[in-house]
Amino acid sequence: MIWRDCEYCGGPFTTYPSVVKLGRGRFCGRRCARLYERYGKRNLGPRYESGSKKITRYCEVCGEPFQVTPSETAADNRECCGNECKFTLKTLRALERRKDEDV
Ligand SMILES: [Zn+2]
Ligand SMILES: [Zn+2]
């Protein structure tokens, strides 16, 4: 018996190599096979929707690439790779503001 990832929902399930050889054993269940037929491969289940689509951004402070999910981007508009840089950016922004006030 082998583990496979369902082509529709991405969930793991067990099947047999002989079944795979026949071009079957692609889905964890009949439900997913039916949904796949109807919606196609791109319509992944909600469980995998948020985790699979990652966006690469570059840290405003150190320039390091980091990955965010679309929901994260919407939530707090991440600009930094981590908390350390976030803090640095905050400090820099505060200093910039102060400079503007002086002028
Ligand atoms: Zn499935
Ligand atoms: Zn950084």
C-alpha cells in the first residue's frame, strides 16, 4: 500500500501501486473524483487554498526575500522578513517623521 495526495483536495490517502498503474487512485474518494470532473484541477479544496499560494516579497530593511500568503498580506501588509526588521523599519520610519518635523 502507498500514500498518495488526492489530486483534488490534496489530502493524503492510501492506494495500491497496481491501481496507480491503471491510471486510477488519483483521488481520496468518489466525492473528490466527481468534483475534479466538474471543476478541474485548479479548484483546490479550501484546506489547501490559503497555504499553497505564496507570494515572494523582499524585505524593506535587509532586502531578503520572504514569503507571505495573500491573507497575511491583506491582514497587516507585511513589509519585512521578520520581527527584527519590522522593529527596525518602525524605528526608521519614526526617525524620518521626526526629521520632517524639524524642517
Ligand atoms: Zn480528495
Ligand atoms: Zn529583513
